[in-house]
Amino acid sequence: MCMDWIENGADISGLSGSGNDTDRVAYHNHCQQRTLGVDRHTEAVLDHLGYDVLTSDVECCGMAGSFGYKSEYYELSVAVGNELVDQFTTPDARDRTVVASGTSCLDQLDSLLGRSSTHPIELIVPQSSL
């Protein structure tokens, strides 16, 4: 189990979630998490809660904030995002719940995969509890 959350000073021992061995997620870190060096913390929380986490090694979803919404950059955004699509449509990933930390990542994944993705907080705390 990844224990990076300890290094961050967080105490997640009180968290509980619905995750179990059958709750499989395909997770994409936001590029800013990687830049700040906190990309493993979300994965550690999900792992701690019992989720089977497959983490993408793709650097960027291609959206980059509002970049991918601009017509002049749309094709480039999709081309970059297709690397993530390829990773999340492999036999090991395609039936997993798609989870991403960035709102623009979520939009990009929803659009390119043609199915809904969710933010880690929504996975941990269902909408009915918010």
C-alpha cells in the first residue's frame, strides 16, 4: 500500500469508503499535482480506502485548463488526450470507474471516452452526502 499521505502530514486513518477489492478505478492525476510533487497522495487515499487503483502514466489529458476548448487548439488537445484514451481502453482499464483530479481532465475524459468520469472526492463522498 502506498503510504505517501504520511509524508504529507495528513491523517486519513479516520476515513472510510466503499472501496473493496471489486471497486476498480482508472485514475488520472492532474498535471499540476505532478508539478507540485503531490500526485501520489490521492492514489494513496484511494488505496487506503480499498480501491484497486490503476494510475495513468500519461502526463496530460490535453485539455490544459481552457486550452482544449479553443477552436484553434481543439485538434491538438484531442491528439494529446488520445494517449490517455488508449491507456484507459486497455483490457485492464476499460471496465474500471474513470477518476480524475482536474475538472478540465474530467471534461476531456468524458468527451473522449464517451462515458462519465468522476472526481476522487465524489468517489469517496457520494453526491447524496454532499
